[in-house]
Amino acid sequence: MDTEAGRIPVVVAGITGKTGSAAGRAVHQAPDLELAGGLSRNHSGENLGPLWGLGDLPWVLSDSLSALPYAVLVDFTEPDSALPRLLEAAERGWDIVVGTTGFSPAGRVELANRVVQCGVGAAVIANFSLGAWVAERLAAEASRYFSAAEIVEGHHVTKRDRPSGTARAMAETLGQRMKRSPDDIPVHSLRLPGMVAHQTVVFGSQGQLLSIRHDVHDRTAYVDGVLAAIRWVRRVQGRMVTDLGEILDSEAVPHEDVRL
Ligand SMILES: NC(=O)c1ccc[n+]([C@@H]2O[C@H](COP(=O)([O-])OP(=O)(O)OC[C@H]3O[C@@H](n4cnc5c(N)ncnc54)[C@H](OP(=O)(O)O)[C@@H]3O)[C@@H](O)[C@H]2O)c1
């Protein structure tokens, strides 16, 4: 199912958006991947080039994947439109890489079931930034020694979900490690101009505080994780992972591809 040139074909939904465009550009530049198309609600039928501030490029955007041949679908849109699109992609045998956050628990279960039924590979990752994943590992380690922790997350004002998917994943991790419900780990959400994506986990104990902080200043922070996930989903069948670490630690992804 590779292209004639032996590359992995990739279609990006949300390719005109902030994160989807960073992912699309990285796919276009990767020697083993081929940008096969882009999906857009508002710019269907338009050439991608001018939307990226360039001259005409070989891609005209579409609002549906049904006319397209197999590709890995990368989705950075919003959850209401993404869920039916992802279910359709899996039904058609496409592997999927999902950055979109804010799915309901029922939606996540439906997607996981469809992935298993259809035997495709899926990576549904709340944060593709390698720095965020390292921060989560450090916080998991710190949680062995502290019994009180709170999360402060901040994002740009247009972010729809609150708290962020990353903060909810961190609360899950801490809850498991600290043997309490994730709901008992307080999360404080800021939505302010000037922010991109920021998260601090603050651990407190008698006489001391420990802060583990990660800041994203632009969306290129996510692309190494997205590219690793595209390569990884091609090699698994009927599995949906939600932990970026599983992808980064797998032998399917060369370590030099993901070193910061
Ligand atoms: N997992 C991660 O690491 C990560 C990192 C950053 C962001 N995110 C998530 O990725 C998503 C996008 O974030 P963003 O900051 O890139 O947002 P954004 O700049 O607003 O881009 C979203 C794109 O989605 C498309 N879209 C919106 N509604 C749609 C619909 N009903 N049908 C089809 N396409 C639609 C829009 O494209 P058109 O206008 O062309 O239709 C828009 O360009 C959010 O859920 C965010 O939380 C995840």
C-alpha cells in the first residue's frame, strides 16, 4: 500500500489549521512519507499552496476521504467531525494517527473497538511533543515520593477543551501512581492570549515544592512525535495506543528519529 516510490501515503485532516499545517509540512519534507492529500471543511476545492502562503502545490483539498485511495490519516481538527471521519477511515482499512483532543469517553471506546474490528493501527495521542512525554515520565517518578500534586495547564484562547487532553492524561498517570482517582488531582486551566501550550505539575511536601514544567512555543514541537506515529501505525494491526512512549520505545522507530 506504499506509493510507487515506496513511500507511506499520508492524508492530513485539518491541514489548514495551526497544528495540521505543521504536520503536513513535515510529512511533505520526510523522505519516506508522501503527502497524498489534505481534508478541510472551509477550503475544500482550493489549492493547498496559497493557504500555506506558497504558490500552487499539487494538492487540491477535499472535504471527505471517500474518494481517496489508502493512506495513513493524520487528524488535527475537532472531535465532533473527527470521530465519524476516523470510524470511516478505519472501516476502509486506513491506519490512523489522531492528535485531535476532546473526544467523549464513549467516542474513544467506539473508536478503539472499530480499530480492533478492522485490524488497523491507531495512535490516539493527547500530546505528540517529546518534551511533554519526558515531563510525564519525570512526574510519574516524582509521584513515588510526594503525596500531594496539582496540575496547572495554559493554552491559547481558541482551545475548546478544558482541561486539556494532556492534563487529563497526566492526572490519570498521577492518579494511578498515587493510588487515587484522577478526579482527586486538581487541574487549573488558563486560556490566555500569548499562550501556546504549557503545563506544570507542582508537587508539595513539608517545606518544599517540586515543579515539572513543559512549554510549547510553536507547533513544530509536535511533528517528531507525529512522524514516529505514522511509521508505527503501519506496523501494527488491530491496536490503538494512547501512550506516545510505547511508540518511541518500540523497535519500529529508530532512536535517532526521535532524539530531541
Ligand atoms: N495531540 C497533540 O499533540 C495536539 C497538539 C496540538 C493540538 N492538538 C489538538 O488538535 C486539534 C486542532 O488544534 P489546532 O490548534 O491546530 O486548531 P486549529 O488551528 O483551529 O485547526 C483546526 C482545523 O480543523 C479543521 N476543522 C474544524 N472544524 C472542522 C470540521 N467540522 N470538519 C473538518 N475540519 C474541521 C479546520 O480546517 P478548515 O478551516 O480548513 O476547515 C481547522 O483548520 C485540537 O483538538 C487540539 O486540541 C493536539
